[in-house]
Amino acid sequence: MKQAEAKQQHPSLYLEVSSQNDEHRLPLHTSIALFLLSYCECKSFKVFLVFTEPDNSLLLKSKLPETLDVSDIHVEDLPRLVRGCRLPAVLDETQRLCRAGLAVVLRHIINKTLEADPSRNDVLALLGFKKTCLKACAEVSKWTRLCELGIPSAVEEHLKNPSYQPQQLPLSILTLEQRLSEPVKVHNDDKIRRQKLQEQRQNQKKVFQEDQGNPGSENEPRKSPQVHDGLELRAALAKLSVDAVPTSTCRESSEIRKVKTTDLPPLEHVFAEGLYFTLTDVVLLPCIYHYLCSLETHAANTLHQLPHLLQWYSRVQEVPGVRRAATACGMTLTTPEVPVSSIPVPSSEVDPTRLLEQDENQEMTSQLPFVGGPRPTMTKLKENGIEAVFTPHPRPAWTLPWENLPAAINPIEGKMSNIRAVRKRQQLNNLVAMVTELARPGFTIVDFCSGTGHVGIVLAHTLPDCQVLLIENKEESLVRAQSRSAELGLKNIGFIQANLDYFTGPFQIGVALHACGVATDMVTEHCIQAGAAFVISPCCYGFIQNAIKFSFPKSKRFQETLSYKEHMILCRFADQTAVQLPPERRLIGKQCMGLVDLDRSLAAETHGYSVRVMTMEPESCSPKNNMLVGRPPQRRSELDVDSGQLDKTVHN
């Protein structure tokens, strides 16, 4: 009985099992999670393999670490929170907090391992410098996107049909190969680079002395000193374990100390993010293992194109614990042999170096300072019949009964100043009024980018007949929101730590307060895909830039009138609404805000939505006081309610 209770106290980890040619297999995301569990020797989870059709996992046992507590579950039997997310996912002991997505789940596995055994320095090192490895979400980080999505997806696609265009290497693999060939910078790299220079000179001196002692060897080819892996690899292993061989601690000679930093030798990649073995290497290893095994069988001559990737693959195997963990997961690590007699395959038509340079140039272009003001752009729009239009606020004086609400709901009870708390209450008044106008009993309301839950917790308390989900990528914020919810005893609320794209569940209303930059567009896009209404207060217009799923301007009318750069001018000046600015500049900033949000609303209306752009009341509640309220076409008549019903719903 006690043992059963102990098992129930473990969080549940749900891993996908896919079916191909009537056979079950483990997708790469599942293999990666299992490999990390094995590497960390983590026993803090009850693991569930999720099947889409009835079956058992006997054929998969050889790929599962024996130390894990593994069960099967059908997808229809998943808990509600997990069912609304892409796997892998972890559901905590309370059944209220779900963590979804590869990077989020892997980081949580590391944290749970460290909770159980804080002495695991090798596990702590996986989080990288400042513990930020793969912390930035894929929507904003090209590196996270490549590792979490790009490479696993490309390898999965290759494994489905390995004989199809075997000579054509995926762009994501070529991009990784290019990254591994570049010099790296690490914290305090000046010291390490001087040590490397000293070793190089010592080796050169040693070779010279050997040549002097063997004068008969003049006609023999001289061996160059092999120091490629020496210092970098020792420094990397020293980071992982106190038992590893440390780097040299002797002080550099005065001659070495005088060498300019620009003249020091660069540090070469040892592992994926540079010098140290991190979570990124854990993500890549199962992917590259399966990819290289396939290439050996179907296109061994293409291995010539991946020298740095093969070198990385060999180095990873030297990390203590990697081979053990791989063997436990059914992976036999060996270094592929490149056929000597094979003819090198011509490089791919797509040059990853050129693409990376273009990507960097585009990013730099988007960050270049603009010359001039927004008036020419605003005039151009006006000449084409486009002006900012604000719908009158339907309830300018409406307010929540703050004096009758529990203290834990009131922002004034938090850590913010009284002035800021008052403004926060005013902002909440606006969003709750609009959401309540749209809500019906049984609706699911999603608070995107929820932070510590100011919006979602108020909605859950105000609308007890609705289910409220808080979605936030920052674990610290969501844990605090969960604590506040527990204090209030709310039963109609759930929490999901994930990037927005990992939430796939149905919902009827999406809400976001001060969604930063393109987050507003991501929330809008998600609501449109779900056919849900939305209430969004945008923020940080200056951070808007083209993303994977959309580009700016968004609407056809704006695209026919403005270039991307002209639209960015509007975005930049839309941020100039701070109270300390002159009134005339604030007015221009407000007009720019209105134009950017008009473009957003016109884009949503092409999907049949009815969108209102309005100003929150009072205007002083925030410099970013715009609010977008969108109704989907299929529920316009259903969502029309009179103002009396609004008051009755809220105050009762």
C-alpha cells in the first residue's frame, strides 16, 4: 500500500509511440527523453507509452531502460490536460500542471534529477552557462528551432523513406555541420586560448627537438603536432566531473601573456554548443545516431560531407555515462567508417553557409536604426484610404467588484507598487469585461502568456462555469500562479508550461494581456485555427518582425501599400507612448499603434472574423492601451448579449 502511494506521488511522463507499416516504433522525441532519463539515472517519473491503437510494448522493451517504471496507455485515456498538448508531456502530482514540448520536458527531467541528488554536477552542466540551454522557445530562437524541431523532423522524414534521394542531405543537417565547423566563444575563453597557444608552442618545440635528435629522418614526412582535441576536450570533461582530467593550471609564460587576444588561436567545437557537453548534445545524439546508421546502409559515400558531425559524434561517445545510457536505450554507438574508395559527392545545391549569412543579414537589417519619422508612412496610408479607427469602448466605466473579491486575486496584494497595482486592476477590468461578454457556461478560456496568472485567476473566479487554462513558458511564473490558485481553492483552472504551438486542445476564447511583439500575432493565429474568439492587449510593437508562420504587413491592403521596412517604422514609433514623452509624440505613437493593429484586424477578417480595435479605459491604465476583440464567424449571433446580461453574469 505504501509503495503504491509512493508511485502515485511521482509525476507522470507521457511519451508517444508511432505506428509505421503496422509496426510500433519510438519517435525521436520519445527516444531523446528516454536517453536523458537513462543518462541522468532518473527515477522520479512514472513513464507512460502512449499508443493510438490497442497493443502492448513488448517489442519496444529492448529500447527502454530497465530501471524505468513503464506502462502503456491509449491516447483516448490520457488526462484532459495532457490530451490537449503535443507529446512529450509531464503531468505533476496535482494533475493541474502539465509541461509539454521536448525542451520544456527535458529541462524538467534535469531539474527533478537535481532535486533528488544535488551532487550530480554532470547533470547540472547539461543546462549550460547561466542554465539557459534550450530555454528560449523555438518561436524566437533559431538554435532551439533547429535542435528541437528542424533536425528531429528532418531525420524522421529520412527514416520513413531512407532510399528516397539518399544523396541529398537535409538542410538542417548541413546547417549543423556548418555550425560545428565554426570557432566558438565561451565564458573566459581568453585564458583557455592562451593555454592552447602555450600547448601548441610546446608541441612545436618538442617536434623540433625530435628532428634535431634524428638527422636521418630528413627525407621522411614530418608529422605535424596533433593538439586538435587536447585542451578543448580536457576542459569539456573537467566541466562534467571532478574525476576528469583537469586543464593545465600552471601560469602561462610572459611571452604567451604578451600575445594580443586577436592573435590567439580560436577554440574549435568539441560539442554542439561549443566547448561543453550540454542538453543540446543529448537532443542531437539519438537523432544523429539513427541518421548515420541509415546513411551507412543507403548512402555511405555522403559521409564525406559531414566531417565535423562525425568528429562530434565520436567525441560525444567519450563523455562518461553516454555509452551506458545509449546501450540501455538500444543504441550501439560506433563511429561510422567513411569508405576510402568512394567518390566524394558534390555539395548540395543549397549552401548552408550562404543561407546562414542571409539569415543573419535579415536579422541585422530588421534591427538597423530608422532615419526619419513615421509621418511619410502615415501620409502614404492616408492617401490610400487607410487610417487608424478605434471602436468606442462598450463599457468604459465597468469594473470588477474588487472590494468583494478575495485578497489573493487583487494585484495590490502582490509585490508590485500600489500605483502599478491600481493600473493592473484597470487593465483587468477591460479584459474581463470583454471575455465575460463572450463567455458561455462550459466554455474553455485560455490565458496565453499568462505570467503569474493575473488574468486567468480572475477569470476562473469570475466564471466558475467555465474552464480556464493558463499557458506560460516560464516555469517560475506558472508555479507561482498555481500557488495563488491553490490558495483560492479554484477547481476550474489548469496550468500548461509550454511554447504556444505545443498546445493543441480545443477552446472557445483566447485572452492575452500585453502579449509582447509577435506573441500577439501568434495568439491571434492560434485562436483563428481553433475557431475561437480572442481578447488581446498587444505590447512591445518595436519587437515585431517576420516570423516562420507570418510576415508583415499581414493584410492585403497594407501589403499593397507598405513595404516591410515601412511597416517596421510604424512598429518602432508605436512604442513611443510613454507618459514622459511630449503629448504630440504620444499622439503619433497612438496612431501608429492603431495602424499596426488595424493591419492585424484586417488580416483576421479575411478568416470571417469581426474585429474591434478599442482603447482600454481609462487610457492612463497603460501606455500600451489598445485591445483587439475578435469574434469568429460561426458564433457571432450566439455571442451577442445585451449589457444587462453582462452585469448579471459577472456580479452574480
